[in-house]
Amino acid sequence: MKAGLLEDLNTISVKEVPEPEIDKEYGMLLQVKVCSVCGSDVRIFRHGNERVEFPQIIGHEVAGKVIEVGSKVNKFSAGDRIALGADIPCGECKFCEDGRGNECRTNYALGYQFQGGFAELMPLNKITVQLGPVHKIPEEVTYQQAALAEPLACCINGLELTPVSMGDTVVIIGAGPIGCMLVQLARLRGAKKIILAQRSQKRLEMAKEFDADLYLSTRKENLKDVVMKETEGLGADVVFVACSSKEAQQTSVKLLAPGGMVNFFGGLPAESGPLEILSNEIHYKQSLLTGSHGSVPRQHRIALGMMSSGQLKIESLITDEFPLAKIEEAFALVENKTGFKAVVKP
């Protein structure tokens, strides 16, 4: 089969590799229809990851058709259209037993320890089939949309940890695909006012079809000044930092109303160093500072259900399509932020 093989840092090549073999009892083989490019794929490409050993086929936002199932697999059949999430519970530790597999210390994930989706065929092992975020795609949902159930599930996880209530003012820093999904989810939760902030004016313009109330370029305006003006000096109830910016994380705490919440949705590069935050901003306002990472199978199932209901604009987030042969172009588009979602079709 053909696959985009990550051979080393900054080196991904489309090559012929042996077709994967599956566990004949409990495994499945997937014909990959779509694998979209996540920012974390680009980080692995540029900086590596301790869970990824070269050579590896990465990619974890996957949708495809089952073409082979093990003799003891009961939930799925050949011909099923399925979508995959990234995080695979080990099923044995305290966190997995508590339904918090994305906090598992073993930290299995597709495209990391297990082969990912930038290939024509993808094997799913026993633990993935039995415990992982593997779900049938609703009839109304396309393969392209279903591939984005993985990042949508991560957004749902963020909303569960940092809940938006009816009437809240919400600030989202970062107008990429995640930020635009968070805008839509916050609106569904009853947010009264949503402020979407982004450095790039071009990306901010792209985000304007999503349901924010105010679009703010942080290159042109002071975010804190605008938030305080829009809230009569009180501040925001909830802030999501949906970008990998140390400056944005440090600023976010200053935007909160008393009793407000901040979610660090995007991680920072290791070289970023520690944050400088005045703890009194949290202490005297009784603020909550938290983070969210990944998702659990339940949230992936919910994401597909929301797509099926038509509540969200998902297709609009997909701005570019590439064949597998042009996977490097897809990575460049995501890295340079010239579009929203780039999908690869093996």
C-alpha cells in the first residue's frame, strides 16, 4: 500500500510499504477515506514526540470503511463506515476505569504508538476496537465531516471541564478550526456574547461565518481593554485559549470576571518556559484556571451525533483537499495557517 511515512524530523515520504496485518480474532482493517491534518501532526513532523518512533505513519483524525474484521469482533462488519478518535484507553489503570482515558499515563494514541491514518489502509488492534473511540458514521454525515469528530470531541471535553452557562460572556483566543468549533458549542450552551480574538486579520476574516458577536485582531486592538468595555468593566465569564501562545495564556487570566474560568486548550512548546501570572488575579477573584487535553470515546460518540443533527457548521472548516502524494503541501498549509482544515484523501 501507499503511505505517508514519517522517517525523521522534517522528513515525510510517500512510499510503498507492506500491507498491514490484523489480529484475525479481534482486529479490524480500515480503508482510509479521509485523514485531516492536526496541528499536533505538524508538531510531530517538526519536533518529534516521545511516543512516536521513526519510521511511523502518523495522523489521527480518521474516517474510512471497514474491509476486514476479526472472527470475534461483534460491533462492526465489513462495509461499515467508521470514524476514529485519537486517545485509546489502556482499560486497566485508575483513570481508564473512571472513564478518563485521556488522562491515562500509558497514553496510547492513534498516529503515535499505533499506526495512523496517512495511508491507504490502517490496522486497528484489539484494544482500539474494544475500548477506543471507534464509532459508526451516521448516514447524514460525510467521511470528511466524520474525520473532524476527533477535534470536535476535544472541544466537547473542553466545554465539559469549563462549562459555559446561559447568559455568559465567552472569550476565545485563537480563530483556527478549534476556536471556530468552540464558538459554535458556546453558542449552543447559551452564551450571550462571544468574542473571538486572533492575531491574523486574514484568519479572523475566514472565521466570520461562525457565530461570534465580536471579531478582534489582537495586532490592532488591546484585548483586555475591549473585553472590559464589552462587559462594563466586569470581565469575561469563560476564556478559552485555543492557540499555542504563552502571551495569550498570560493575558487570559486578566480578562476574567470574579468567579470566571480559563481553559488552556492549546499546549505550548517545551522551550516556552514558565508562565508569569499574578496569583492574586486568581485568588481575589476566586477564578478557576484549568486545561483540557484530548477526549474520551463517549465524547467522540457525542460529536458524531451533533454532526448528524446538523447543529454545527463542520463542512465550512474544510478549506483544502490533497491526495496522499501531496501530503507535504497539506502540512505546509496547516503550519502556515493559510487555510482552516486540510484533509488528505489516500
